[in-house]
Amino acid sequence: MCIEVIEGLERLPPRLRRCVLTVGNFEGVHLGHQAILGKARALADAEAAVLVAMTFDKPTRLVLSPRGDAEPILPREVKHRLLGEAGADVVVVAPASPAFLGTPAEAFVREVVVGRFAARCVVEGADFRFGRGRSGGIETLRELSGEGGYDVIEVAPVTAELPGRGRVRISSSLIRSLLGAGKVAEAAVCLGRPFVLYGRVVGGEGRGRQLQFPTANVAPAAAIVPGDGIYAAWAELGGRRYKAAVSIGNRPTFGPTARCIEANLIDTAGDFYGQSIALAFVARLRDQVKFPDADALRAQIAKDVERVRELCR
């Protein structure tokens, strides 16, 4: 699906006025976001209106509380595509600048929700926050809805049952935590689909070929990488799909070396250098382990490959 993306708020086309509007970071476009977009889509269809998802050019948390290790869950262009698949007609990308994010909540409603979009309806989750110091919320939208001429629809949080956690509210921060711990299966429950790591195949040291298990070395896009470990995944590249045993970490048997991502594409061989690759994670198999020698590592990789065959069907 091709989604229309508009950068900035300065030249919005008139056809977006009287839209159904939802605003957020939409990190991960997880099941909670999908519930919001689904409700908004139904309202837009009923009103014959355009559904606009307004998001930001970077996660707002990186501006409000900078953290060097807090990569987004998805590359921007993938997030935009998923917003379209979840129901949005148009994605409008606003600047996540300190000045814009510091707009007082009431001014944001009057200048953006009403001034830019003349929204007929605003659809948000119960925990939606906006404006300077995150002072605005659903209650602010409701207070100003009379003068703004829009309706406010609140969507309840979506929860999921996770092993060892019970029933929890799905959130982007929860998904980042799960991925950081290597819990890709649990993250998939919250996302409503497998977590996918996007990147490009680059040259490596040839270790995998020496071990008789050639690997594609992956330079990831600007997004979060799951925690160190060995994983079962599906790899998509060159228009084809392969079962893959994926190693993330510093290859302790040979080093340790710099952290890297290596994907053994099962039952295939070839030169994939320079190609785009997407790794859809299925399950975490084990920790990275330092083996006594290459033969021991080779034997374990063979077991990993057989486990991948079992899991990826």
C-alpha cells in the first residue's frame, strides 16, 4: 500500500480540513495504536472524511529527555507504511523540535487541531499527552472541543497476556524493553506481528563460510536491535524469503569482536552484498556462548539450524 506522506504543517492541502485526526509518536504501530486507528477509520468512513495520522520526524522522547541508546522501534518510512495499513489516508510529519513541542497545550489545540486541520473529530488513547511539559491530555481536548468544533473519542488501552508478567498494557516502552531483553516472541504479541529488523547486507570477515555456515552480515537501519543472542527468523531479500539463524553479539568464540548481526540463510548460497534485508524474528534460541574451538561452535550452529527449521514453517 502506498501512503501519502506530507512533511510539515505549513502547506497542508485544503482537502485535509474537517478530517478525522489522531496525533502521536506511533512508535512500533503496535496493537494499541492499531485500535486507535481502527476506531478513527470507522469514524472517517461514516463521515466520508479523510483520516490523518499526525506524527513526528523523530520520537519526541528523544527531544524531551535525550537518551543515546533509545533508538526507534521502526525506521520512519516503515512506520508511515504501517500507519497506512492500519487505516490512515494521510500521514503528516511535524517537526519534533523543542520549540514546537514546547507549545502550550491550549495553543496546540487552537493552532494545530483547529487552525491547521479544522478537525471534526480527534481520536486518542487514554494516556495521550501533548503540549509544553506534557500538560495536555484527553481532558484538555474535551475542554476546548466546544469552541473548536470537534468531537473527542477516547480509545481504551489494549492489553496482552505475557509470560511471567500477567496481563499488561501494551506500550512502546514495554516493546522496547522486551526487545532489549531479546524477548522477540513477546514483542510480537504486543505488535500484532513479528518484530522486523531492516538493514543492508555488508561485507564481513568470512567466519561463517569458514565454519561451513555462510552468513549475511547486516548493517541495521536506524532502529532498535534485539538483545544479544541466537534467534530463529525469516529473512526477506531480493524478493525471496529464507529461513534464517541470526546471531547478534560480539562473537565471543573469536574475540570478542565489535557487536554485529549475522544471518545464516538456510538452504541458500550467494553473494547478497549491498542488498536490502528484512529479518522477521520468530523466537530466541539461546544466549551467545564462548565455545572452546571452531568445531564445537560448528556443531552448535548445526543444532541451531535444525531448531530454526522446526520453528519457521
